[in-house]
Amino acid sequence: MSEVSYYSEEGLKKLKGELEFLEQVERPRVTNEIAEARDKGDLSENAEYHAAKEEQSLLELKIAKLKNVVANARILDESQLDTSKILIHSKVKLKNVANGMEFNYQLVADSETDIRNGKLSVNSPIGKGLLGHKQGDIAEIQAPNGVMKFEIVEISR
């Protein structure tokens, strides 16, 4: 059974674009590599052929997984979400209690994660630790280097 994931319209479009690229560009490229390697003779000792077949199996696995994700993806109607607590697609302003540094993040699905642009996976330790908290709460999050405390300064969409 697959897990339903929620995406923004932009995120789902990006996923579908990646799937189309793999199917329309990468799959034919790998097929051509296999055909070229096959034409070189004895397949039992042909490293190029075996490498191309391995690449093909990994590509097909990636395509199958991506198709599954797209099939179970749902576009989130942000206008219907509760803004009083942190949910997926919430934009949050956090303050590290220990050092006073402030951070801005948006919680997104795994495939939309982009830390440089402030998009944090809802399934990351920090993302999971923030879910359900309200403005003014102190979220205690278990990180690899110990427990971190963040004050939720602001929640928006």
C-alpha cells in the first residue's frame, strides 16, 4: 500500500516533468547504449553491455517509483488549511532558543525539499518535530547532536 503525499501545484508539475524526462529521454538513450554494446560481439565478456543493462534496470526502478509517487500525489488546497498550527506547506519563522538565531522554512513533501531556498521536508527530524505546534510554542526536537529547542515565532501560508 502506498502513502499519499501532498504537493503544491508547482511541485507536482516538477515531479511529472522529471518522470516524462526519464521516460522520453533517458529510456531511449539507455536502450541505444544497449543496442550499440550488443553489436560489439560476445555479450558474456562485454562490460559495456552489462553496464548498460545495469543502468537500464536502475532507470526502470526509478521510473516505477516515480510513477507510484505521482499516482499517490494530491494537490493541497492551502485555502482550506488551519493556519493556527504547523501543517505541511506551512511557512514558519523559528527562533533557536539556545543562540537566538532565526530561520524561515516552508514544510514541503520530500521531493520538493530545497534547504537553500528554505523548503524543509515534512519528514525530516525538524519537520516532524514542528508539526502540530502553534505560534508561541517551544518545540523540542531530537537532532543527531542532541535536543534543540525552537520557539515558533510566526506561522503563515
